[in-house]
Amino acid sequence: MANQEQLRTLKKEGVEVWNLWREDNPDVKIDLSDADLSGANLSGSNLSNACFIRANLSGA
């Protein structure tokens, strides 16, 4: 199951805040498994090494 804090930051705070957080936390495992990211604008997001198992990325 997705890390809810990470999911909230990505979806609600936006790309700029997400990428700043990623810069400050490069060793944190990103778990977005089972997340509903349908329609989300992920363009420019640093999602390297993120887990997307069973995530809904349709239209993202």
C-alpha cells in the first residue's frame, strides 16, 4: 500500500515541493504501490526508484 504522506505530497503539494523533498531525502524508499494517480500531472516529478506495483497511472 502506498505511503500516504508521500502520496499526499505528490498529489496535493505539486511537482516543485515533491522534487525539493526528494532532493532532501534521496535515500527514502518511495512507495506508490496501489496508489490512484489517474489523471495526475507527474511531468517533471523525480520518481526515480519509486515502486508503482498495481498503481493506477491511466491518464497521468
